[in-house]
Amino acid sequence: GVPFAFILMGASLAINVGGLASYATWEFLGEKRVAAPAA
């Protein structure tokens, strides 16, 4: 089977990439209009 550590590493990477993409998107939108309060 796939090592548990590898699964955790993949999940962590996916979360980090998703977080960076979300942050970048909000930063970009903030340049175009009034930024909504970050919930």
C-alpha cells in the first residue's frame, strides 16, 4: 500500500497550494474592487 507519510505529505501539499491560490485570488480581486472582509 501507499505509505501513510506519503498520503499526509500529499494532503499537506494540496492544502498549502490551495491556500496560496486562494490568497493570491483575494489579493488580485482587492486590486480591482473594495475587498470584502476576510472571514
